Amino acid sequence: MKKTKLENWVSGCIFAIFLTISNAWSAEDEKTTPGFAWKDGAEIYAKICAYCHEAQVGPQIRHRDLPATYIRAIVRNGNRAMPAFRASEIDDESLVKLVDFISKKETQH
């Protein structure tokens, strides 16, 4: 039996819908599974923030008495050239660790 162009097109559409639905289900599963957790604020700063803020690309942010609410707002919403970081990139618990690390006073040696 020979398939017509319409039958091929319908089969292709059904297959595409199936792939879309299966990808959506797997994406939902990924959201509910526990993911990566940062060790501490120093690790987050070293891996994400220091690239710009220690190279004078961005302003110096450590040891400046910046309010915790200000730091959280800038991290989540971005500011000028700094991108916003979603909770999927820095979760709320890790953000608290990062804010604590940034806010620590510089220790005297």
C-alpha cells in the first residue's frame, strides 16, 4: 500500500507532537529532582562573580557594607552590564551563602 503525501505529513505531525510532549514531561521531571548544590558562598563567588568583580570589569563588591537586600536584588534582577541570575543558576539557599560571603568584613592579617 502506497502512502500519500497527506498521510506522510500527518504521520510527521503526530511524531513531532509526541516528541514535544515527551520533552515537556522530561523537563518537568528535571525540575523536581534535586540538582547541584554550591558548597559555600566563597565557591559561588569564585566560580561566578570573581570573573568580573575581581578583574575590574565590574565594581568591587566585597567588604563594602552593601545591604543584603540590595545584593539579592542585583543578583536576581541584574544591573546595567551585569546579567540577572535565575534561581536555577543560584538557588535561594545558595544566594544567602553568597550574600554572607560578600558582606563579610575584611579580616586583618
